[in-house]
Amino acid sequence: MGNNKNLYDVIIVGAGPAGLAAGLYASRRTLNTLLLGKNLGGQTTLTTKIENYPGINLIDGLTLSQNFFKQAEKYGTQYLAKDVIAIKKPNDNFRVSVKDEEFVSKTVILAFGLTHRNLGVSGEEKYTGKGVSYCATCDAPLYRGKNVAVVGGGNSALDAALLLSKISRQVYLIHRSDGFRGDEITQKKLKQAKNVTIFLDSRVEEIKGNGFVKSLDLKTDAGPVKNILVDGIFIEIGYHAKTDWLKGLVDLNAKGEVVVNKFLETSCPGIYAAGDITDVPAKQIVIAAGQGSQAALAAYRYIIKREGREPSPMH
């Protein structure tokens, strides 16, 4: 297996925990393995404290991701920082396309995770990276002593607001509903914080600035539009599966997640999926890594069977 450098045994789409674990397990089975994805480490790199990964008391997401990658690379996983734009199956093999290049593989593992949701308001795209952020963990230190807004009602929004309340001068927490979905203990802490102002039944109408964010227009159900001066806006409204490009290739559920069975097989023979992009409910680093390793072993068995050999038990 893997002797033809132009034909890969496994191509992994996505370089987060699921993809990196898949790379490690595939390479250790001596499969010619290519890992594709611009964001090495995925969403894990945005986490400063990980305390629930078995065997590790405390580690930051960037370090954990780098450790994953070094281990996979050690056993032969090749990595290219390019996003996949298309997958086709014209014959027994798959053609996997990135910009200006195409690769051929016997199997494919989908492991590219989820994408953050946008507010979809005027000024959001214009000021992304210029005051609009989707990661408080990453960018909060840039707003020390400044005024910021956090948009959202789940745990990620509440955690972001609490973090920023310890750094920023003023925090505006904005949620479109009349109550939060997040942890009640965090809600209580935010209500006690003197520099946090909460707007419920409210939504951002427009983000304004001059080269950088300067303010936002806020519409509340109780009154007219208010213009609030802020230096930064943190959008924490969750993630979605960006899988429209896979329609017709593999089965997707109503949320756009890739449907898999207990072996991580999709509806297309030879394509597997692992991690947050699957329809498995729990989205955790350890689960993604476990699924990645399982998908790699399943791909190995598929290749062995295709070559007319009897695979050994999965271990």
C-alpha cells in the first residue's frame, strides 16, 4: 500500500483533532496519508484551557494541536495547508480538489468540523478582524480598558462576556431572546459585575466604524434604535455545518451534518466522517479524536478488503 506517490490510500479533509488523530492512526497502519486543511488544529487552537482531556490535567488548545500534529507527522502523515473545494468519484478512486490542484485517493475521511455563524448584518464582514471577532479567548487581550459588545445567549457568549468583564472597561451583552440558555452560575456572576450591561430582546442592526469598529446600532423590542459606542464586537452565536458542497455525495441530516453509522461510514462506500461534522450529538475534543482514529481503522479495513485480503480485527 502507498507505493504510488500519486495515489494516496487516505485523504483526510480537515486538520482538527479528528483529522489529526485519523492521520496518526492511518500512518501507523502504513497507509499513504495526506491531510488537507488551512486551519491546523481547527477550533481547538482557540481554547486557552483544556482540563477534560484524559491523562492531561491542563493544556492549551494550540499546544495540544501541535502535539497531535507532531505525532501524526512522525509516522508519515503529509500535510498541505489548503482547503478542499470538491470531491468526486469517477471510478473506484476519489478525486479530491483544492485550488489549482487535484489528488487521487482510495478513501476519504471528512473531518473538517463546524463553521462559526455570522450575524448577517451590515458592517459585519467589512469589520471582521477590525473590531469584529468570533473568538474572545483569542482577542480579548486587545480590548483591555475598552468598551466591547458580546452577542449571543449560550455558554460561549456568557463565558466571553465574563472574560471581557475582567479586562475591558464596559461590556454590553446582547441577546435576541428574553433569557439566556447558558449556565446559571455564569449568568449570576455577570449580573453582579458592575461593568456589564445586559440587553435582552435586542438585536444588532448595523456595525459602524471608520477603518475600525466605532459603534453599533441596537434595536430593542422596548424602544427605538440606540447607537452604542464600542471598540470591539464579539459574535458568539454558535456554529453550523458548511456541507452544501457534499450534497449528492454523502447523506446529510437536517442540520447539514454528515450521517454516519457506528463504523463512521457514510452513505458513500470509501468515505468516512469523524468529529464535529458528523451527526454524533456530543461535540468534544476527545470524542473527535476517538472518531478520527476509528475512521482511519475503518478506512484501513476497506482498503485491505478491496485488495482481496482478510483484515485483522480492529485494534
